[in-house]
Amino acid sequence: MPYGILGMGLLFVGAVLIINGIWLLGRATGDDVAILNFFVGALTFLIAMWWAFGELWAFGEYRTADAFNAAGTLLFSFTYLWVGANAIRGIDDQRSFGWYCAFVAAVAAPTGYIVLLNGDLGLAGLWWIWAVLWAAFFVLLGLERNEYTTPIGWYTAIVGIVTAGAGFVMAGGWWPWA
């Protein structure tokens, strides 16, 4: 896995999670957060397309495309493009997006296990905290449990900080499980 590319994407995923958490806490507007959501959705989409359809030169070896990494990355892309679209349009009823989050949580949890089997404890841990986050968004949006908005906002921001830190370490080439 090309950790540098993944790290670049995760640095910005972390940023958008921090901003989305702040938004949930009522300290940002939808029009404003939509910009970063669209950027991160587009960036992760480009990374996913590179993994899905390109021949890769990574770590001194030539290898074929990686559909597993592409699929996981597309879960993020679609999430942020949908959040951006809902934010800019001011959509109040986000139950459909909430159910999408339930699907993503159900995919993310075993993805963490598969990544762990491949020896990357850190990335497995990230998949599991993301799975919890997507599950929380299912509760908040899919089940319309608005009383959890504040704790989910804080959790989102904290997950963003952890994700950005991991992305920075990966992009810099210091990821211990690479």
C-alpha cells in the first residue's frame, strides 16, 4: 500500500472531520463547511481512481491496481460529497444519508479486521474508530436522535484530530506499520 498517498488523503480527511465536528457543535455554517467537504470528496475520489484503475509504481516495485483500497477510499469520497451537497443545499432530512452511514459502518468494521490481519495495527484502529463514527451518524441522522448531536460533534472532531495526525505520519513516511 502506498502509505504516502494514503497519508495525504487522511490528512485532509482529518481536517474535514474537525470542521464537520465544529459544524455539529453549531460553530460553522453549512455553506462554509461544504467547500472543504467537496474538496476532500474530490481528493479522495481521485486517490481511489488511481488505486482502482491505475498501474502503480510503489516502493520500488510495479504492481496492478488495488480494488480493496479503492473501495474503502470511495466510502470516504461519497460520504464527503454527500455531506457537502446536503450542507450547501441546507437539507434538514438526512435519513437517507444516515442509512448510508449504517452501510459504511458495517463495511468499515470488518475492513479494520482485514487490515489487522495484514499487519497494520494502526490503520486497523483507524478503521474501527471510523466505523464507530459512521455508526454514530446513522444514529444521529438515520434514526433522527438529535439529542446526541453534541457528543457526536465532539467525537467527530476528536476522530478528525487522530486521523489528521495519522495522515501526517503516513505522508511523512514515519508510519510504523508500513
